[in-house]
Amino acid sequence: MPPEEHLVPRFAAEPPQELLPYGRRAEQLHEEFLAACLLLDDDLGAPGAPVWFPDRTWAGRTYVPVTCRTERGLELFGAVSYAPAVEQGQTEDHFRATADWTEETAEANPDWSIDLCEEVIGGWRGEAGKVAAMTLIWGTPLVDRGAIVTAELAGLTVDQCVLVENRFTLVAPDDYRGDTLEVAVYDAGGRELGREALWAGEEDADDEEGA
């Protein structure tokens, strides 16, 4: 095999290990997320029911992303993370939760093919001191017949996740050596159904400001 042109971490996180949260586990995670939401200063309205996404474990922590709508039609999003049990009989420990909000929803953006959320959870130092932002990405395809979602950096697949109830979670290096992530959804036969650039919104805003 020839040397690899792009030296970046690929498939760095464990694939999902648990079912989507339910019962007492879902209640505990929800409590942690609501506590993080209370730290937001904005008047967002009361949060509705949470929507959980597949878990991913990276660097010794398991991340379970979540979204929910508020009574004002805004979307809360974030993740609850914890140190997973390493031996049978142990319990999860050291819970942390993050929360943020957006008014950009899928209903207001009919041109989207994937509804995405993201959060930087760490860094990876590569060649010449360059640092990749290890990013947790979760969301829902807005196209039919999706089966698997990938994260791609400079044309290289760096993570993928089989859809679980039409939801996915990825952990991938982003913003590395001038390259940024794209997320794509494929059907069971490997045919691409949709694609979104992770930084598309920021780039569009910059273009408008420059104009």
C-alpha cells in the first residue's frame, strides 16, 4: 500500500453501543440536559420532549446528543456525556451536559437535505503543529430511504454511522489544514441521497457581510 496522503484520525470513536435512551436512563440524561439549559440566559420558552441520538464514545467519555423544541418554536440542542462503566456492575459516572439553542429549524429551511447539530469536544494535533477540531455531529436526514451517514474531510471518509430511527451521531476531525467537513447520507446500496457542508451557514453569512 502507498503512503497515506491525508494523515488524520479516521473512525476514532467507538460505534454506538447502546439503544437509544429510554426509561430511567433517559430520565437521568434528561435531568442533566435540563440543568444545562437552565444556564442559558435567553427567554426560550419551556422545553418539550427530548429527542435522543445514538451514543458515541471517544477519549474515555460517552456522548449522547439530544435536541428538543421549545414552546416558542426554537430548538435546544446539546449532549450529555459521562465516563462509561468499564466493568460489569459499575455505574456511569461524572456526568456533564452542554446546551445551546437556534432558531434555524428544518421547517424554515426546505432546501436542507440533512438537519445537523455540532459541538467541538476536543482536539487532535497533526503534522506541523496543525490541530483538527474533533467534532461531535448529530442529526436527521430529510430525504427518504437513508441508511447510513458519513463524515468526509478532503474527500476522505473519516467516520460513519448507521441510521437508528433515522438519527445519527458522528465524531470526526474538522477544520484541519484548510479543509472542513461535509456530511452525506446514502441509501442501502451506497447511492448518495444528500450532502451538507458543516460550515455552510457560516460561509454564507461571511459572503453576505462581504457583499
